Amino acid sequence: MPKSQDIPWKRLFAEGTAVVVSILLAFGIDAWWQDRQIRKEEHEILQGLEEEFLAIREVLTRHSALHRDSLKSLENVLSISDAGASQESAAAVETAIRELLTPNTTDISNGTLHALLASGRLEMLSSRALRKRLVNWEREIGEVWDDQEAHAKMVYEIHVPYFINEGLSAADAMGSWYDDWSIPARPIAGDADALRHMLNDSRFRSMVEIRYGYRKHLTEEYEAALVAVDSILMEINRPLD
């Protein structure tokens, strides 16, 4: 048995310390590498989300402006209805007719967000506030989809049958949907009797009033969605801790 003083304690301690340090260093490097990969993937996800929501913001902004213009055209035709038909009112009525016969559609893609949610990688995002806003976004944009569906139903079930039953031309309004529309239009603006009939028809006025209410609500939903988009973009661009 070696004597205690013969055991190279300093060397054994140094060697043991070196082993422990090397193990801890290996764990540290591995943890650092994994964290680096996670942060890299998070950056790629954030970049994709930013591109997607910037595109969504552009679409919502453009359509929100169109909705506000539509509200003005509906207000205008209601004022004209109160004042009575005139040659100057023809163009405003044609604009209102196009509004009544046009269902609302907005092309918005959420492919990046849907893929993120489906993959279960949402927790990879370090911002809890961003995760919450992304989950709530489905509800925000869902309000817009519901209102657009209500608008389309109104067009197909109320407005279109009205024009058919009254024998009124819809070609001018329908033609505005297509660049290659070839069916000749018979603008109501060119038919003084039809124009006067519409402006004096309580059903037409009611359709315009109801459409105005629905359009106003949809415009508010668009503006709420824009606020939500701006909040998401703000969180995306917030510096990571």
C-alpha cells in the first residue's frame, strides 16, 4: 500500500479538474450550439411572418380605402334619392348599383402562420406577447371573413333577384368585374324612367340603407384587423432578449 505522502494528489486533482472542466465545456458548447440553432430558426420564422403580415397589411389597407369610398357612394345616392332624380344623379346611381351587385372578396394568405401553428413550433418564439397575438389573429381575421360572407349572401339572395324582378340591367355592374366582358351594357343612367323608378322605390332605398350598415360594420372590422396586424409587426420587430 502506497503511503499517503507518495500519492500524487496535485496531479490527480489537476487531472480530475481537467476532466470535469472538459465535460462541462462540452455540455456548454452543445447548449450554446442548440440555442444558436433555435435562435437561427426563430429568426427565419420571424422573417417569414413579417413578410406575410406586411403583405396582409397592404391588402387590408387597400380594401379599407375602397370600403370608405363605397360608404361615400352609398351616402351620396341616399341624398340623391331624397332630392329626386336628375341628370347629374345618373353616375352616382350607377356607382351605387355596382356596389350593390359586387360581393366583397379579399385575398389574404396565412400560409406561414398556419404552417407554424400546425407544426407545433409556436413555442419556439421567445416572445410570449407575439405568440398570444398570433393565436388571436385567427379570431380577428375571422370577423372579416364572416362579414364578407354576409355581404356576398346579401348580393346573391337579395340584390341580384331585385334587379331580375325589376327587369333592370346589371351588365354594366357585372362588366366591371372583368376586363374582357363582352355583353352589351344598358346603363340605367341612360334610361330616365328606370332611374326615376329606382330612386322612388322604397325597396331600392332599403337595400342601399342596409348595405350601408353592413359596409360600415365591415369597414370597422377591417380597421380592427389592421390594428391587430400592426401589433403583430411591432412584436416581430421587437429586439430579442
